Amino acid sequence: EKLRELASPSTKDAAVILAENMNKEDGLSNALEHFWSDLPRDSMMCSVGLIMGRSLLAKYRINDSIPISEEVASLPEYNEDNVIKNLFGDARKTLNAEAIRIPHYDKLTPHGTTTYALRHQGGYDNLCNSIGTIFFELCEWIVRSLFQIFNVPDKFARSYGLLGCLFGFLVSPVYVMFTILDAIIIVIDRIGVTVANNIFHQQWLCFIDTGAEARVYKDVSNVSKTGNNISDEGAKRIRDARKIAIDAHHVFGLCKPSFPKDHWHWREVKIETLASKVAEKRGKSKLGLSEEEFLTLAKRLDWAKRRMESISFNRFCLYVGEAVDGRFYNRRVTSTALVTVPDSASTYMT
């Protein structure tokens, strides 16, 4: 009976229609588009590299919020706090003190492309749900602490046999106490985050429990070695771009960045607000843009307004890099046409 049903004309017609619809679909392009939409492009690239028009993978952060690559992290920085006046120069420089610059390296923080901040989308999205979730999470930790009475002896018994089981039974109360202490800390953290985010409208990932933050492997063993392979010209470009990135981050911070609704991986600001801050006298002077560079940046921000409502810091660095492209390469940037930064633009401007 089933074979006759499969061989019926209606089934054949349905199969033909299904085949035609499948031929119209582009499975590879759809899969690539899906992968591309979930790729955290706005947090995985080096901000300094984007200003230079280069795609560099971010591994660290400076100023606790600017993602940089290993190449950028390997170069020392000089500032006014690291200058010593040398009064022992030759006779011609006795009256004019010669400044000796002392290099220092930025404090590096491991950069996490994504976070584990998932609870803001679940039980902690409003005050009532937060209270219920805190209660159930406390119950979970109480059960987990009591389970240590059985888990600890079993763990030692698997390694040391009967004596290990007896020893584990004796020390299990200590494990129970430490688990209860963890439960208290986590509950205090959840209450603090709930009050801050739902009453004071903050966006805290954690209060005292850092479990919501990404665990990043920190390896700085090759950072200093990387700087030895960079030419003097390349080092100067990186330092210039790093200063621009720090100034751009200052302007970006004036717009009160916040996490988007669908994730907490990076913060964004309204493009309208950012464009107005850039156009202000303080914003223009902070970025140090020439009139031509400012027109290029303003034109790109107007272009972005028609395509999105908010913008991340890395994307802003990309636009700033497009404006100051002439400082790093012998390509003239005109205000009448938008110059596409070759490598990084293909990654972001979609």
C-alpha cells in the first residue's frame, strides 16, 4: 500500500515541486551567511590594526577596553610620565635639557571575543524573574553542597581505595563548608547584579563572581619577541594608530556605550549620538582630524546611518582609519568619494 502511495502521480508532482524549490536555494551561500552573521567580528579584531587598514586578530586589551593584537602589544609606549631630563649633555645643550624617553609596556588584559553573559537573556531579564531565579539557584547550590558528602569519598576512593574513601568521608564537611561559602558569594553576586541592572539600569556582568566573564588563556611569552621583527617605520605607524585609537575611544565613551539587546559581547552607541560628538569642537580636537579627514569620517557615518542604528567601537575605528588612511599609506583620501580600506573593509562593511 505504501509503495502504491509513493508511486502515485500526486507524490511524483510533490517531489518535482520540492526539487525545483531546492534547486532555487543556494545552500552554501545560506550556510556562509548564517556563519557570517554569528561571527563576532566587532570584538575579534584589533582596533589599532583597523585604523591602519589591517585585519589583526585581537589577543589583549589596553585601558581595559581597547582590543589589540600581539604585534601592537609588543611595542613599548612613551608618554610624559616616562621622561627624564638629562642635564649632562654637551656644552651646547647645558641650558636646554635633553629629554630621555623611558619605554614602558601597557598593562595587558587577556581579550575575550565573547562572554559567558547568558543569564541576562533568561531569568535575570526583569526584577521578578531575577528573584525567582536567585531562589532556584540557591536551592541548586544547597543540593550541590550536600552532595559533597557522597562525591568527595567517591573521588578519593577511586584513587586510593578504601583508605581514600575513609579520608574523603572525614574531609567532606570541609568541602561542604567551602561549597556553601561559594553559594553565599554567588547569591550576593546575583542580588547585586539584579539590583544594579533592573533598578539602576546598569549592565553589569558580575558583582563579585567573575564566572560570567570569558575565561581567556593568557600567554605573553612571545609578546616582546614580536616587537623585534617590526621595522622602525612600522613601529611608528603602530604607535600613531594606537594614539588615534585611544582618542577615538575617548570620544566613543562620551556617547555612553551599552550592550545590545541580543548579546553582551561588545558595547555599541547610537550613530546619531556618535556623529554629533564627532562634529563637536571637543570631538574634532580630540581626534585631531584635518578638515578633509573629518569630511571623510562624517560622510561614512552618514552612510552608516542608513544601514544601522548603532555602531561598535571597532567599527568606528574602521571608519576613523578610512579617514586617516593618508597618514599611513600614499593614497589620497578625498571628501567627494569614500575610499574603501582594502582588507578590513571587506570584513566589516557588509
